[in-house]
Amino acid sequence: MAEIQMIKVLIVGELSNSILMGMLTHEDLKVEAASDMAQGREKLAHTSFDVVLASRLCEGDASALLATLKKCGEPALVWVGDGPCSDHESITQLEAGVTSERVAEICRMLPHCSEFPITDAFDRRGIIGESPGIGRVLGVVRKVAETDSTVLITGESGTGKELIARAIHRNSSRKNAPMVVINCGAIPGELLESELFGHEKGAFTGAHRARVGRFELADGGTIFLDEIGDMSPDLQVKLLRAIQEKCFDRVGSTRSIHVDIRIISATNKDLARAVEAGRFREDLYYRLNVIPITMPPLKERRSDIPLLADHFMEKLSQRVGMEKKRFSNEAMATMEAYDWPGNVRELENLVERFSVLVDGETIEVADLPAHFHSEVPDDAQPDPLFFDARKGVDFHESVEQHQKQLILQALNESNWVKAKAAELLNMKRTTLVEKIKKMKLEDDATGASA
């Protein structure tokens, strides 16, 4: 499959919101916007763009833009709505009612029809956001992608660690070779070694034929070891050897297999603390942590929430063929104020819930789950940990309310995977399921995972 070549687009002036948000959903377009002509000149002076998209500029700003473009090689210019007559080298006029799909099509076409080369082919598909936090991460990705250095990506669950790993691979010299992903936390320890390194026929009970492991499949490319912090100490030793020597033995074999692979790993655990506690090998930690990348939680990139929500809604509307819903200003403000313990994954799941359950075209504050509302209603129960000693308190009701808050927090943190939530709460999964049913928490979570 051919690699997507990114087209850099600068938007100057006021575009309709539907076109602007629609442009951001196209994974092969890297869109930036200038709030005014002064910022537009600043961006053009420091960055090469393939296409400049302009709309609703006054005569003075239009003249200033054309003069600026002549100084920076005259990239393709697309004007939406009424625009100036000009001898600009490459100008395309589009009607004011044009769709974002048509604008995107023009932006893809124009750089290939001009003499000016595409200047930035960095592929960031699926990574939505322009906040400083995600910008810093992408800055590191751009640098490390050009090397073969081992990378350790850390961050809370649901922050997009695998997306970053894929971006490193796609922008590297190994992009035409496979990227093999294995979730070390999802495979039992006794089977993980075989998954990683393969096994010979008869190596253990049930090994009826030889099997190639993930390391062999990734030869020439990249292997992504997700949830590396869950790996058993015994297997950590074998992984260390494979990383150091780029060779390993299949289970049941004495013949070493050499591979040329790049190692990218990820974890939501604090590996440095795990090393201090003796749960993770120190030498393996330093082998993995050559280039560290820390993913910011969604609560530290709140400005990206509108972009992400609109991106997920656009994907859903295209996938299922339903009309795209919009968020009211009040609903979006409430979402931006929320701390998102489940991060981007929680946001994506919530958007899907809205697309199914909200009947109208607009998502309002009332459509948000109860725990999103910062203000406590007058008839709400008091905080179970505090009460007015003069009035007394219903002990059992307060304990149940506190349990409900803890369970909801654990479910959101684990993306409603009940086995993980039970582990966070140090209780049996069956006990948790019973409490969820008793408290009717399923009503607040469409499509909860088992």
C-alpha cells in the first residue's frame, strides 16, 4: 500500500465552520489556521505550505497575502467565495457553498500540478490535536523517526500510545516493512514467550506444528511491545537478550535466529518505580528507555477536545451513514472542564454513545452523563465522606453512594473493561458485576465491555 503523502494547508481568513472542521478530518491534510493576516505572514515566513486557503479577506489583507506569497515561492492559492483578480502563479476560485470534500480534493491535486515540490511528508494520520502538549510529542516523533533508536512511550491508558508508535514507524526508513504489535498484558505469561519468539513442533503440549513468532514476523521492520510493564521477570531476561543481540531462540530450539528490527514499547505503569520495587529489571528498563516519550493526558490538552470530538463524530457519520451531530457551546464547555480519566478512548466511546442515543441534531448539556456536571443539583445527596453532625446521615445510603463513585471511576479508568476495573478495586469480577447491576450503572454506559 502506498504511503500517504501529507499536504500542508494554511487557512487565512474566516472559513465556514463546516469546511474548517471537515478539513481537519482528512488524515492526509496537515491543516493550520491563521487568526489574522499578521499571523498568516508569520507562519508563511517560517513554514513552507503546499496550499494556502483564503476566504473573506478585506482588500488590504488580500493584497498583503498575495505579496507575501510571492516572497515564499507562490504556493498554490485556493480562494473560497469572492476573491481578488490576480496574476498569482497558481490560484483556484471556489464558490462560497463548496463542500469540505471538494476543498480537500483540490488541496490534494494542486501540489502535484505545480512546479513546487511537497515540502513536508510527515505522516501523522489519526493523531488529532494542535495543543502544545501534542506538539511537543510530535516534535520528538519527527526526530526519532529518522533513527533506529529504541523508544519507550509512557502515559495513562487511552492517551494514544499506539498511534505514536505507528507514526514513528510510518515516518521511518522501515515504513515499507511490517510493524508487528503485541499486547504483553493481554497474553498469559506462559504463552507470551511463544508469541514473541515462536516455537518448534513438540516444544510443549499442544505444539502440533512449528510457529513463527512476532520477532521473526517483524524482521526488517518494527515490533511494538504494548503494556511492557506487565511482562514476567523470567521473560524480561529473554527479551533483554533479544534486544541486545538482535537474536533469540524459538521455544524448544537451540538454533539462534537473527533479526533486524526496531523496538518500540509502551506502558501505563511507572517503570522507574517498578524497578525500585524489584518488579522490573533495571538493565531492561535502560535498554528500552533510550528515547522516552510521555503522552499527555487529555485533561492537559483540553484545547484538543473539540477537534477530537468532531473528528470522532465525522468518522462515525461516514461509517454508519447517519447525519453528523454537533455539540452545543454549553455541552462542549462542560466536556472541556471534565478531567477525562479514560482519556481519548473515553471521549471516543462517549461520542459513539451520543451518535446512537441522542435523537436531535445537537448534543446538549442534558445529554452528558451525570458525572460530567460540575454543579451538584439541589436534591443531590451530600458527599458521603462529610455530613452535618447536627442533622445526622443515612449511613448505608452514604456508603453505597461512595461505592458507586469509586466503581464509576474505576470503570472509566479501565474504559469499562470490568476485569480491569475489578483489578483496580481489588475485588472479584463477579462481585463487581453484581454491584454494577444492583446500582444500575449499565444505564450510563452503552456498549460496556465485559
